[in-house]
Amino acid sequence: MNQRAQLLPGLLRTVLLAALGGALAGGALPPAGAVPLLWLALALLWALAAGPAAVPAAACWGAVAVLVSHRWLLGLHPLDWIGVPLPLSLPLCWLLLLLISALGGALVGVWGWCAVRLRPARASSALVLALGWGLAEVLLARGPLFWIGLGGSALPGDRALAGFASLGGAGLVAALQLLIGWGLWRGYQERRRLGLPGLLAAVVLPLLLLHAAGATLLGGEGGGAAAAGAVDGLQSQERVLVLQPSIPTREKFQWASRRRLQRQLDGAMAEAGRRGADLVVLPEGALGLDPVLQQPAAAELLTGGFRSAAGGGDAPEQRSSLLRFAAGTRQPAAALDKHRVVLLGEWVPLRGLLQWSGLSAVGGVEPGPPSRLLPRPTAPIGVAICYEIADGHALAAASRDGALWLLASANLDPYPLTLQRQFEALAQLRAIESDRWLVSVANTGPSGLISPQGEVRRRLPASQPGLDLLTVPIETTLTPYARCGELPLLAVGLLAAGWHWRRP
């Protein structure tokens, strides 16, 4: 009994320390972009993983980190606009946030369990654990959740480190973040033996060299293909007019809001004609189901909307899509369907049994094919609809298959500015991974232009209606990540594992 009483204060202290580290990590993610604070939080995670209560401490760290970083989920409240009674709205939003937090805690707890068995103080163990974390984040990003992990945490504050995304994508950036944390932890452990000069040489110098290498990978200005003139008979750049409607989702199906959007679309088409735009782009879900334009499009139009498509059953399926209207037409000539539909938002497992269409005014959306490539007569593009922006693997594959620039189309209302900045940070990472210019268009923001070096070149004011004409250079070069994906990371991980077990 006395022994148990003595253990409780130590366990409580460990859990509190883990919660503090998780809060620090979650708060350091975009929009804060406080990367050095994240490194300190990761150093604390390594220390906890080497301690006596590694698994519960790691689980607590992960749960609190996700709880803080995904706090924007509370922006869904109130849910009365989709039929949820007001007294249940906030508890339901909290329940969703707590469930995702618990999932994050479970995953980091599994990582902590692996760390215990691999002995994290060893360099080979650190490499295996870091690469394993990075590859796991890539898999999570391809799943049904909008997962914001360490891979997207380098931006907007540390573009130099994010430069490694051109080599190994978000998985490599996540692994490097963990290894920096490991280096800080090991340096602190060896501080007395190394002394100040040795500590600087062992910790600070590698950090500086790592960032110098990342800055070199980013290179200079983009637009090399544009400077060379036409590419395979195509124009070297496109003039893209983006329309940010800023119409609240809770009101978008009202007659007055539909009229307002129609006036905005008419104004955008007139502006496109005056300024010689090649195409006009509207955000996710801007138009209704199987839309027909009131007037023939004055320029090519890419807009979010919904369409009926033949499914596996007798009834047609509803798809959330990016619709392409050719100039001079009123009906879409092509469409790219959203592949990663929002779990519990647009898609509900066993929906027929539950009789519930989800937390969305348009519930019942079915996923489309996985390819993110939208062929166009002028220039094929890679498209991410909403939180597909978290999946760098899919956009890199689209670039490899011929996409010459990227488009991120989203709604992001009623979420707060925090999510907009996290979305923009992920868009910056996607541009670096594929060496492509990226156009972002969202209902309330972020709408603008991002260079292949991850720089935000243009941005419309958030939560305000606006238009902007963007000049988008065409790029044809492929990064190592676009060519090989995660295969190099997997190969290095296997080599590190072999090194670990050959040297017990």
C-alpha cells in the first residue's frame, strides 16, 4: 500500500509533464508556427519515452497535442442549421474533438510502446522511430481524417526545414522534426560531459547545417518552365481569376444567398473578360446539385458543386466535385469528384442502418476515384478538394501524371481563422513537394497564390468577399518525392532497422 502511494505522485508528475509537452506541441503548430517550441516539446516526448511510465506518458502527450491543435472543431457549433438541437450541439462538437484526441493519444501511445522496446537513447532506435512516425503520418493523411501532424508543422515558420519535402514529402519532414527533438534531449543528457563547446558542436551545428541544406533544396525563384516559353505547345502561364464569395455555409442555400452568389459570378465573368483571364475559379460547394449556368461562361470556369453519378446500386450517387465549364457553355464538360469525403460530415458508415446523413447540410456524399488529375485543353492540373490538401502523396502522383499546377478548393466555413492558417501551411508544403505553383480558393479564405518554394505570394483578406487575378506559371520538373514517393523513406527505415538489430 505504501509503495503504491509513493508511485502515484511520480506518475501524476509524469502525466502532468506529458500534458504540458502536448499542449506546447499543439500550440506550436500553425498558425503559431513556433517551431523551436515544438522541438522542445518533442525533446520532452523522447525523455518521457525513456522513462518508467513511457506508454501512458506518450499517450497523454499525443492526446493533449491533438486536443489543442484540432480545437477548431468547436467552430462547428451551433449545429442547429443541420437539424441538431441546440442543447446537443456543443456537447456533440466536444465529443467529436475528444474522440479525435483519444485517437491521437492511442497512436502516440503505440509509438511510446515501440520506443520502450527499441531503447530510444540509441541512434539507430531514434532513426527507426522517427521514420516510422513519418510513414505513419503519410498513411493517416490518406485516411478519412483531416490529420495535421508534424509533417505540416514546419510551415509557415521554418521553410528551410520544409525544403526537405521535395526529397521525401511530409514523412521526411516529420522524421526530421523528431530527430531534432531527439538531438536536443540527448544533448541535454550529455551536457556535463560535453561542456558548452561540445554541446554547441553536437546540437547547434547539425541544426544549422540541416537548415542550410533545406534552404538549398528550395532553390531560387520558380517559373523555370515559364521562362523557357511554351511547354509542349501549351502556353507558359495561365491567368486565373479567383472568386472568394464569403457566404456563410449556414446561409448558402437561402434564396438571398444564391442570388448574391449569382451576382458575384456574373461580376467575376465580366472581370475575366475585361482583364483577359484564362479561367475563373470558385471554391468547393459553390454551386448546387447538377448546376446549369444562367448565361454561357465568358471564360473557362472551375467551380465546386455537386453532381449525380451512376453508382453501384439503382439510385444515383451524389458526389462533391470540381466542375469544369468550357467557355461558351452552360453545362459542365468534365468533373473531378472528391475522393476523401469527410467522415461523419459528408459520409457516415452504415448510413442506411443509422438513418443519419451526417454533420453536413448536403450529407450523403459518396467518394469518387482516387486520381487527383484534372485534364484540361490548356494545362492539366492537380486538385485537392477540402481536406484532401493533407494528402501530399496524391498531389505528387498527379504532378507525376502530368499536372502543371495545383488547385486547392475548399469551403472552411464555419471554422475559425486557425483552420485557414493550418490549411494554408499544408498548401505551402504541397507546393514544395511537387515543385508546382498552387492556387488556393476557399469560401472564406485562404484564397491566393503559393510559389513552388512555399511562399505565399498573394492572399485575399480572410472572411471578406473578393476577386484576384493571379498569374500562374507552368512547371514541368519533377522533384525526387514526386518521382519516388515514400519508397526512399521506407528503404532507409529498413536499413536503420537492420543496423539496429545487428548491433544489439
